[in-house]
Amino acid sequence: MRRVGAHRVYSVVVFIVLASLDNVAISLVPPLYSPISRALGVGEGALGVVTAVSYLVTAVAAVVWAYVGDHTDRKPVLVIGTLIWAAGTAGTVFTGGYWAFFAAQVLAAVGLGAVGSVGFSVVSDLISPRRRGLVMSLWGLSQGVGTLAGVLVASQLGGTDWRTPFSVLAGLGVLASIAYFTTADIRRGQSEPDLAAVFAAGEEYEHRISRADLPRIAARRTNVWLVLQGLTAQVTFGSLVWLPRLFQAKAEAQGYDEQTAIQIGGLLATLFQLGGALSIVGGLVGDRWQRRDPGGRAKVAAIGILAGVPLYVLLFFAPLTLPPPAAEHDALSLVLGSMFTEPGLLAAFLCALLALALTSANSPNWFALIADVNPPEHRGTVYSLGNLVNGVGRAAGNGLVGAVFAALARGFPPPVNLAIGLAAFQAFFIPTGIMYWLASRTAPADIEAVHRLLRTRAAAPLAR
């Protein structure tokens, strides 16, 4: 029994770690916009289009992958998807023109859709409802860490050759596909207390999704709010992929060359997003509040999203004072050293830490709520539908903010245009908070309906 438990813990760790790789892949391109655009002979805005289309393709592909995963064996789906995105990432290394680069990134995006949607369904079957917020915070944190790792790997390995980070990630993708074979076989619904008697009797939860279930999914009002909130939230989050570019521009404005400025921008963006690690606190608070109030998770997400807005705005306009450029400075020691000698930089770091801590409460509670208000055979599909809307919002945010920057540049030179543009996109967080509040009103009834459904299904095979 102890070995079984250890294998389950190992499996959770594997799925959480590997889920971070898809965010590494997504985050590689933005920090390298300037060298890639120069190598391919296109403007940075054209690369913003690639990133936006990749987000959208990943989201659309995830719906298909998730439906297949909810209908059949999930492990082969994960392996195939991982190999596809590894192939696309490897293909990126050998591209010599814009359209070849575009095609390779789209191929990688198709495979990336499988990792999050199917992986989410598996992880939700590994954890009990009482601990969903905590474990889902680790799931979400892994994706945030993946984003930071992507920025860091791109900025540090890609400063001299932008192709190097893609080569490294392609190799990791192949290793990830092998690691899936070492995980436990997860039975659908095995963590649900309402189904415990079914598994104790040696039976299986046999229900699988079908097309007839789609109207039932849409009829759950909480699903509607959980899916729609991503449209506005991800417009803002999508714009934040330009954060390294903002810090790069601030460094260049102080006289640093492009290569050093890219490294500085990547390091600062990584450090400033460490507040995302505090999503664990948001998950724990959501778990505790949910035990007293079935709408608790949604309330935690609403409060966090709205409270983070003014802090982000302060961050964008905070002065980024660095020592004068010198030959003996390397980017890492420069950034870490300045954190303790420049009060403005330290204040900006603390502001970012708190802003990320608040808005990151959104992620684990969103994940947990999807599992709470849906039966096991619907979770991957609902998650992927949410990610589809997220992808539309993220693509819009990433694409539109580039146009906004260009328009603002006519009256405000960099980095001021970048700061104004990013601050304006914070307005999209406001309807996100409102929709979470509405979800807190509908969640209790939807959660109870799922419990009744599972208890009814559990009683049927045991009565035979």
C-alpha cells in the first residue's frame, strides 16, 4: 500500500513538472523578438502575430485532445502530443525564413494542446476535493515556473544564438514523452469520495463523455462564468509577455547594448514574477474558505484579481535605475547587486511580488472549481474549453498590445509607450473579477448536483 501511495505521489510530481514544459515552449519567443526578427528579416510585430496564433492553435487543439482524453485512454494521448510539440520545437531550429518559422511554431502549438488539457484531467483524478486548491496551486505554479524558465532560458541562452534554447527544449520534450510511461495508471474518478465504494468493490467508473453531454456542460452556470472570465483575464495576461521587452527598453534607455539589455530584461521579468509562487497560499486559502462556503474559491479569485490591478500599474511606471554600463558588468551580478543598492528597483520588486501573489490566486481556484462542478468524464473538456477562450484572450492581448505600443510610440518614446500600453490593458481584469463573483453565487448548487449524480451512479453497480 505504501508503494502504491508513493507511486501516486511520484505520478503527481511527474505530471506537474512536465506540465511546466509547455509553458517553457510558449515563452521562448517573446524575449528573443529582436534577434529573431533581425535574422528572419521581419518586424517584431510579425513575431507577435506568430505568438498570438500559437496561443490560439494550442487552445483549439486542446479541445480536440481533451475530448479524446475524456473518451479513451489518456496516457497515449499525452505521449503523442508531447512528441508533436518536440518535433515542432526542433523544426524551429532549422528554419531560415519567416513562414518556415511560423509553420514550425504552429506544429509545436498543436502538440502543446494535449499537455495541459489531458494532464489536468489526470491530476484531478489523483487528488481529493479537500486538497484540490493546494495541489492545483502546484499545477498552476509549475506552469508559472515554466513561463519564467522559458523567459530565463531564452534570454540567457539565446543572447548570442537565438536557436540554442529551442534545441535544448526539443531534447527535453523527447525525455518528457519517455517519463509518461513511468507514471501510475490513473483510474478515472478514483479520488472522488462519492465513488469510493465503487472502487472498493473492484468496479470501475465507466462513464465517458459523448456529444450528448455538451449541452449539459453548457447548462452548468458556473462553467459559463469560469470559461468566459478567461477571455478578459487573458487579454491582460497575454499583454504581460511583453514585460521583458519593457525592462529591456528601460535598460537600453540607460545606455546598455541590446544583448545585455535582453539579458537584463529577462532576469528582471523572472525575478519580478516570483510572486507567482505564492499561488500556493491562494490555493490553501481557497481550500479553507471552500469548506465553510461552497462559493469560497471563486471569492478568493475575485478578490485577488481586482486587488492586483493598482500594483501592476505602479510596477510598469516604477523607475528602473541601474549603474552606468561598464565592461566588467555581467547581467546576473548587475541585476542582483542593484536589487540591494537601488531602492527604486527593490520597491518595484516588492510591488511585483505582491501583485503576482494576489492575481495568482486565480489559477489554483479556477482549476479546482472546474473539478468541483463537473463529473470526472467532463473535466478535461471543460478545462480545454476554458483554455480555448483563454487562448483567444491571450492571443488578443499579445497581438493588440503590440499595435497599441506602435500607436503610442508616435507620441511617447520607449519605454514610456510600453508602460502606458501595459497599464491600459489592466482594465480587462475588472470584468474578470465580476465574473468570478457571479461564479461564487452559482457554484454551490452546481457542486451539490455533481455529488448527487456521482452518488446515484455509485449506487447502480453496487445494487447489481
